[in-house]
Amino acid sequence: MSSSRKNRVEGRPKFPAQPPFYLFENQKEENIESGMTGVANLLKGRKNIVVITGAGISVSSGIPDFRSKDIGIYETLDVEDLGLSCPEDLFDSHFFQEDPVPFYKFAKSLYFPNCDNNGDLAKDRKRNRARPSDSHKLLALLEQQSRLLRCYTQNIDGLEQEAGVSAKKIVYAHGSLEWATCLSCKQKVARSEIEEDVFAGRVARCRCILPDSTSKTTARPIERSSRKRSNPSHTEDSSDRIRTRGVTRKARTCNGVLKPGITFFGETLGENVRRALEIDHDKVDALIVIGTSLSVAPISKVIRYLPPDIPRILINRSIVHPPSPEILTDVQDERDQEDEKDFREGYVFDAYLLGFCDDIIRVLARSLFSAEANDVIKYQTEGELLSVVASKKEDAKCDIHSIEDWKDVKIPHNRVFLFPGALAPPLTSGASDDASTFSYREVAHCDGCSNRIEGTIRKCLSCFDYDLCTTCYPTFHKKHFKGKHVFASEAAAPPFSNSANSNAKQFV
């Protein structure tokens, strides 16, 4: 056994549920009630649970997800009206730098999802902001019970913290709307600084006062007295001049475009994600994934990065799987590979809880917290095991789900729970529940030369988000942990083309 795995295993308490994780003690007692009890037992005694959340956790708060049919942002976006070639352009970093107008025309829907066009910002700012859902409240309950190690959220709405989860427990994988940064002077401002512009649908500009770049002086500024700053008649001088020791020089307003603090396509992931995952890798004892298609890298890689010998629970409307990398190199440490080998065959999660997230959370919270969950649980939610649905005759009436829709699912049926809102795999030629419905090529930057990788990404399977280009790979992979780590080969996203939108207006 490798030293890292040995230390991880020896440092853990003995849990009631050990791999492989079974949900039922008796096959004859397979039903939704005993199944949910089995799911709760997987988490029994677990004190370091990692939760990955996606857009689906905030849908009931009034914030639509990106890809749901008919209601997702990408499905309902008026591409022509915004002057986009495709919906993804709205969150593309290159496109935003060329033309931030489309994003700011749409941004009101992100910042104030419950606001109508006739609202008043001063009166409705707080009322029109989204409120945490019951799924967000589960995270707070986990922390209150000292069972939450970390929440890695792909969302930008900040509702996890508003629900009561402490900031130190949250990693914003794709940034947050709670701040913005100037593309010119790099000044960081609070959300409140740009809300008026967002509400009006205009591009937010930086109001920072900068010294004249032509000035030769390096003297430190002397602050004016508070009396002069508060004197209305002195506003002209204070807004366009900066006084230094013996020198008075002109100043100017930055006026650069303020970019919301979210990670756009084409931008590197923050180092906070990598650092947190490397710390959590040897501590995590369970994983819950809520409301995500697992289609956006590199967060989609987290599941396979974490140890396989922990319970994995999916709460989502449809069956999704993380991508499987293609092994590239022959350099392998066989002992480490054997230690990290996944015991699961034909499935990735030990329990697939499919349906509307809040409905499922209420049932799960009842099993996990009983009396502590009274504030979350409002009503009973009906559900069925897929194994029970599949065992019925085709002409039998199913209470919630059509037998025909689910008959081709390859995952063990006694691991799939169907609740209201569950979406069956599409009945198309070649469709399979063995892979995610959506797949995206990753935009990655080389950890060797820092350039954006084109063509093929050489990705380390032992380290999170350590990528090399084909040029750096021959040299750097030998130096990286003395060549003991295994690398995989993945296709990189194609480079951005300016011709994608020839009508884009240039901004300076």
C-alpha cells in the first residue's frame, strides 16, 4: 500500500459502511424507504463530507441552470438580440473583452432573477435577490453538525453563504458575483458598486482615480484634511488632482470595464481550488454531488481525483458521469494504481437520487438529521426504486415514471431512485447512461510554459489540474514527482476565433 493511502486509511475512524457500499441488507426488502435508510447509513459517522454543487441547486431559488431543455439559460437566450454567434459567447472571456455589452444587457437576470423590468433598484435590491433553497440549507445543517469538510460550488450566486455556510467552508470554483475587477487597473470592487449599472443594463466602468502616467514624480501622496474632503466647493480640485510633497499633478478616472468576479470560458481556474483539493484529498470520507451535469472541466475531474474508497451520492435530475481520461504514458507506479483502483463496475455513484433537488434533500435530511431537519422538511415526497419500476409488467401503471423510459438503463437498478422531476436517458440511437449527456473540451493552460494548450492536453491523474502541453510534456513529466505520476491525453478546446462574431463592437 502506498504511503499516502496508508496514512489516509489509518487516520480514519471505522465506519459502519465499507466498500463496496451496499444499500440493502436484504434483497427482498428493496423499497424506497429502506433504500433511503441505506443512503443515510453510507453517511453515518462521516465527519468530512465534500459536496460539489451546480446550477441545479439554485433553480428553485429563481436562478435557471444553463442547459436544461426549454428553461435553461442557453435554451432561452435570445442570441440574435444580444448579437452572439452562440449562447456560450455570453461567458467567453475573449468575447467579453471585445464586447462586454451583451453580457451587461443580460446580467440583470443573474443579479436580480426575481425582478421585473419596471422595478426600482433602491426599493427592490434586497427583495429581488435570490433566496437560498432547501438544498442550500442542507449544507448549513451539515456544517452545524460538524460534518462538512468543504463545499465546492460551480455557482456564482453566493447562496451557500447566505444559507449559513461559513466562507471558509466554500470554494467558489467559478468565482462569484459578489465582486468585480477592472480589466485595466485591476482594482477590485464590491458587488454594490456595479449593481446600478447592472440594473440599467449598461456596461459598468471603473471610477478609480489614477495619477497621470506622464508624471515623473515618485513622491508619496499627502492626504487632504477631512475638512477639505467634505467641502462641496472643493470637489472639482479633489476629483481631478493629486497633491504630493511639493508637486501637484493631474489625475484621471480609469474608466476601464469592470468584469464580474466569475470565471469565464478561457480563463484559468483559481489556485484556491487546487490548494483546497490537495488538502482535502486525504481527509474526505464521503462525497455528495448536487445539481450538475458534470460537463465543465476541471470541476468535472474532482470525482475521479478524490479517493475511490469513499461513498459517492448523486442528487440530480438525470444520470451523469464524469469523463474518463485515456491513459497516455507507460510510466506507472503499479502499487499506487492498485491502491487507487475503483471497486465499482458499471456505475460511478453508489446511489443515484434523481429528481428535483429540493424534494430529494427533504427526504435525505429526514434520514440524516431527524429533529434537526424540521426547518427544512415541509412535506413528504414520493419516490420509487428503478428496480421496482423495472420489475413491473409493461402494461402496468407506474405511479410516477414510465417503465418504457427507463428499461435501457445500464446502471444497477437498485442504486437508482426516481423522484418527481427525474429525467430518463434520451431514447435515441446509441444513447447510453454510461456517459454524460453533455461533454465539453477543456480550456487548459500549461503548468510548464503558462501558455494556453492547443491540440492535446497532457493531464496528471494524481494531481488536480496539473496540465502540460505536448512541447513541455517530454521534459516536465519526468521531473514531476520523479516521473512516477501517470498522465492522460485529452483533447483541448479549439482556439477562440474572432470571426465567430464579425459584428462585435471593439472596446478600448
